Amino acid sequence: WSPIRVGEVGKQKELEEFINLLNLNPDRYISATVSKGAEPETLSVGYNIYEANPWHYFLQVDNSGTDDRQWTPRVGLINTNLTGIDDRFTVFYQAPWDKGITDRYSIFGSYDFPIMGPKLRLELYAGYSQFDVDGGGGINFLGHGSLYGGKLRYNAFQKDGWFFDLTTSLSREKSKVSSSIFSAILGSEVEMDLWGIGFDIHKRSDMSNTSITFDRVQSVDGSSQRKFWDSATLTGARTNADRDFSIYTTAASHSQYLDNDKIQRLTGSLRWIVPDERLVPAKMTTFGGMYSVRGYKESRIIADGGILASVQYEYDLVKHDAAQGQPTPTLGEYEIKKLAPLVFF
């Protein structure tokens, strides 16, 4: 992978960009060292590498979400260098503790790895979700959703610490809802093959993280139009939903530590979603749902598109203790402190 090769003239810009890409891994820091070579008029380039433990696991509990989906714990496992080739593995599981973790749950996993070097990466992902809710009037709804696909990312260029990445994706999604009565009318089953293209401009420093993204997702195949909506029989996933749709999403986010000890952090985000057709419920967006405004009824604020802005404040209790000069905790004590609640607004 190294752009510096024996017997060839090295370029400083290529070396710097190579190191910048490798340093995107949050658990690794690499720096280059240049010294006099063994042969006259030559230089020797080496790499100093620091890498922390790539394994991370967490339990997150908060009151974010709609009235029906508050206090839904999420557990996760992350490895930022699974096999030593700069590949990353992630898996999450989320379920409400008061509704049964096998009746309403979602699971998602991804594997991200480089192709022929750090400039080109491929992320493979898959997920599954299930819900069982009371729709009122003695009617219960059981829903299943699944997806799998891949996303290709290419770093086109870098400038003053900013990365400009081009992205493209292919995925398949399936959504099925059945009801306890009149399932032929109230139920639905939709499959979608989606193609996406976009860009990601991002910059990260020791104290902040900034990202600006744009994505266009288009339906290229899947179920027939009557599965989305059949105007003749007035059945389908949603009234007047169209199988040939595109969704344009523009997003921006910025997080900033407020002190040198990195105890306090403020994060803001903005997302603008614009579809060109009426969507099925599986592709609609919940405004006021998970990790946005708290405590709204979902049925009032689910929509095809719109603008969603949020601000979040965090206070890290572990780093607070470290800044106060308290002894380094043992593994068990550290785990307990990491479970302490964060403050969200």
C-alpha cells in the first residue's frame, strides 16, 4: 500500500494523503519518519504506528424516540481492525425491555474493508427488524423488514484536512405487514431494489468532526406497481404510492468538544429529505423519532420528506473522573461508569 517504493522518487503529497487515510481509523495513529538512506543521496522512510485495542462494546439506554418506542436499549459490538487489514466490523441489536425482546427488535451488521489500498473501500451490510403493535379497534399488526447490500466509497482527493469521497450503493429491501383481520386489505408486502450515488465531504481533528453528505437513492426494480398501490382494487402498501421513486437526502453534522479534557461535547445535525414520488411506509421518515425530538406520537409526524434538525449535549463521566485525578479504574469499575446515563437535549 505504501506510496514510497525502493528505487523510485517519493512524493510528499502522496505520502501525506496515504497517512491521512490510515489515520481515519479512530484506534490508530501513524506518522512517517524520514532518515538518511544506506546508499548515497537516498532517504529511508519508516512508519511509527500506535494502535489501541480495536474491540469496543456498549449498552445505550435513553428516552429518545416516540411515545411507543421510548426506553429501547441498544447493545453493540465494534471492531476497527478485525483481521489486521484495516477492516471494520459492526453489529447492533435493539429491543424494548418492556415489550419482549423477541417481539419487537432490530438487528444490523456491517463489514467494511479496503480494496487495493485505503482509497477504495467496500461496506457490506444486512439488517432485520420485526414489530408487533396494537392498531386499535381490536386489530393487531405484525411487521417484518429486511435489507442487505453494499456501498462503495472512493476518496477522490484531499485538501487542507478535508476528504472528498464519492459513493455508490446497491441494496435490496423487503417489507411485510400483516393484520389479525382483513389481512388481504390491510396487509402489504413490498420488495425494492435500490441504487444510490452521492458524495461525502468530511474533516476530523482532535477536537471536532464535520461532515456534509448528499445521496440520491433510486428504485430500479422490485415488486410490481400493484404491490405499492393498485388503483383498481384500492389495495397496496399505501394509497397512491409509486414504485418508481427517487429520494434526495442532504445532511450536515458537526461535533465539537468544549474543553481540552474532552468531557463536554456539543453535536448538531441537519437533514433534508426530498422524494419525487409518494413513498411506501418502509421508505418514509419518522420526524421526532429515534435520536431526534423526544416523546412525539409517531403517527403525527411520519412523512415522505422534510427537514430534521437536532442538537445534543454530552457529558462524559469517565473523562470527568480522569480530569479530577482519580485513580485509573479497573476493568470492572470502568464498565460500570460507562453505563452511567448521558445527558441529552
